[in-house]
Amino acid sequence: MAGGTWSTTEKSVLPGLYMNFQAAAASAIQPGSRGTVAVIVKSNWGPEREFVEIGSEAAIARTFSNEQTDGATAYDSLYLALLGGPQKLLAYRIADDTAAAASLTLKSGETNALRLTTKYTGSRGNTFRVAVQPNMTQENALELRLYEASKLLRTFVSESGDVASFVEMINADAENAWIQAEALAPESVLSQVSGVAFAGGASGNGELTNADYIAAQTALESTDFDVLALDFAADSALLQSFASFVKRLRAEGRGITLVVGGSAADDVSTNAPTLVSARSATLNHEGIVNVGTGVKLGSAVYSSAQTSAYVAGLIAGQRLNESTTYHATPFEDVTRRWTRSEQEHAVKNGVFLLFHDGRQVKTLRGINTLVAPASGQNNAWKKIRSVRVMDTISSDLQRTAEDSYIGKVNNTEEGRLALIGAMKEYLALLAQSGVIETGGFDVIQDPAYYGDAPITKPEADQVFLQWNVKLSDVMEQLFGTFYVQ
């Protein structure tokens, strides 16, 4: 999908819809199919270097594991993202080159007969055990039982007990999510064993480098998502790499948002306001959100980096006419309660905070890391809600233009008016839902290109439009005067 921003001196050669947002002419559009969160995670099990859709807490345990061992982060990160309420959650398991599947070789007498290998890499596979024993209901039949520790996962029964039949059953079983089989001596009959363990499984979490995370950007670029969260507190070099990645994709027309956080130690430091504000200052972009607070839920304590997955889910799951300001969360407390002056410092410096108001934990103000707006921007670009509205406009208008106008409608006055009419109807729907102000919008042919003294005359295949829209906002600051008589 071509698109993005454009300038009067450098126009793209690819067909597409190219939009510029100016502070005096911000545009908005109602949400389409947005609301997808992607989280990069580590795990001791599960699909590796590919995106997997996760729809529930049970799906996390089924796809990856509910064990946070061997450096795994998948369960906590994805659980927190689900708590935020995204429309769709994608998990991407990252691993280094040491990742390996566990395996076990079963014998027939002294001969290696059957090799079992776990379907995924990771140390979880080392907890699998196998028993081969007579089947109690069928004479001369053998059964192969697969256990995880003491839990029975699956039973495979062969009437003949030969290796070939076990291989066929194991590999053809649609409910078998754990192992695959290879025949080494197909005609042989398996010897009986009890509780022999798999070995050699490695998760690939111990030697991960920034380069491994940067390599994941290639996969992210070819996947549709709206909000991205990392599973740990990245150092400044990696943060800048992801910041550059986000800025580039946004310039190309993809309205993605990155949510990051810090370490548990930084979260509770007496110097936390300075540390967290410094992180926002280095990022300073409307497409990046910096979480400054860790949270507590039951006996679990999560760093702000882990909490970023929840914030990503919250951002993606909200309607366009909703705000992340003062949103009630499911958490019981924060790991550090910031003072009033520290909270004010955070808001001024582009930090997304959670706070305990004496009754519950809420988000403070729905802001991103943009502290110093660039040319053509104003304070609206500091608000998560405003940026989401503008991003959604760009995404939806590009899709509509590509589906119904580009290459299909003649670039005549009538054709341009038809396009303008459709866009006005779209904005009217936005006004009805409270995303923009009623009566405060218009779409016209850009007078700078179609007026009496145009900057330049458009080419025969070019259309220049101007959207004039006033974004609405939620109440965030209430000021009143109390008179006593």
C-alpha cells in the first residue's frame, strides 16, 4: 500500500494517497479494522520467528507456556496485553542461534528404532517423558504414552507395536501439539520403557543481542499491526533503532505506535522522574509512548517495560472517541507512587504514568513522548487520542482511495468532486460519533494548486485536496470557582 507524507519539492513516483497533516487543517476519520497489537516475546516453547494470534489466556499457555522459566517472558507480556483489551493480539517469539528442540530415541532391543523430536525449540521439551507398555484392552498391542512431568498429554496405541504404525499415528494426529516422529527401523517392534526423558531442548534466550531484535523489524514491516511493545527494558541503542523504524514506517504512511518502558530498578529509583523523562526526551515522537510506572497485580510485580504491553493493548482497544486519560486499570497498586510535583514533571516531559488515586490504579494522562513539536505540529500531536485519529484517517483514506478511486475514476472536475463528496460523508459520520466537531469540517480542492495563482499546475494524474477538520477531545482539566455567600 503506497502512501505517506509528501512535500512540494519531492513527490513520490508510486501511485497512492499522500497526506500531510498541518496544525491548521488536522484530519480525522472513523476507525476501520484497526486495533492490532504486536508483542515481541521470549519463550521456552512455541512457534519461533513467526507471528501467532493469541485470543485468550488459555491460548498463551497452549501456544507457548504458562511457565516463566529459562528467561521466558511470553506469558506475562501477552497476558498484560490482553488485559488492555486489543481487538487482535499477535505474538512474535524471538530466539538466538542456540535454540534447539528436545529429542528422544527409542530402541528395539539394541537397535535405535524411533526418534521423537519436539515440535518446537525450548527447554520445556526437556520435561517430556515417554512410556512404552502393553495395552491393557487389546492383546499384543503396545501403547506409547507422552507425559509432561507427571501429566499425561497423549496416548498412542498400535495393534502391532511396530515403529511404522507409531510414526503414522503420531505425525497424523491433529491433536498432537507436542512431538513428531521419525522411523529409524520401521519394521521393528518397540521395547518397553518407563518414563524416559527427552533431552537437548534449549530456549535460545540467553544470548540474545540487539541485532536479534533489530532483525525482527523485517518481519514486523511485512505484518499488519497498529501498536508494538517490547518484552524488556531496551538499552538506548536498541530504543533508537526501534524509534527510527517507527519514524520511517510512519513517514511511509503506516500509522504505528511503539510503547516502551524501563527496568524495575529504574521504576522504583528515587531518581525515577529524571531517568524516565530523559528516556522520553531521547525519543520525542508522537508515535512513541514511554511508560514510567511498574504495577502490581496479586503477587506479581511488573516493570514499566512489562506494563508497556498492557498500555499497548489499551491504546489499540479503545474507540476513537475514547481517551487513555484517567482510565481505570485492573491493577492493585503501582511499584512507585509519584508525588504531585513529580506527576506534573512527567506530564510536561512526555511520560505516560499510572497512579493510585487512593481507591484504584488509573492512567494519568494519555500522552506520548513528543515534547518539542516539529514544524507543522502543535500540542494536539502530544495526545495519544489525537494521533490515533490522524493515523486512522490516513489508513482508511488510503484504503478507500485504492479500492474505489485510484486507477478507476477519471481525474476530471466531476471525478474530484465525487471523491470529495465521499470524504465529506465519511467526516460527517465522524462528527456524529464525536471524534470531530459537528460543522467543523470541510474537504476542498487545495487552492494552492487549483486557485488563480497555483504553486504549480497538477499533472494529469495528480489530485491535491485539503481537509479542514477540528478534532474533538475529552475533558481532562476542569476549572471552577467556588463562591461562598
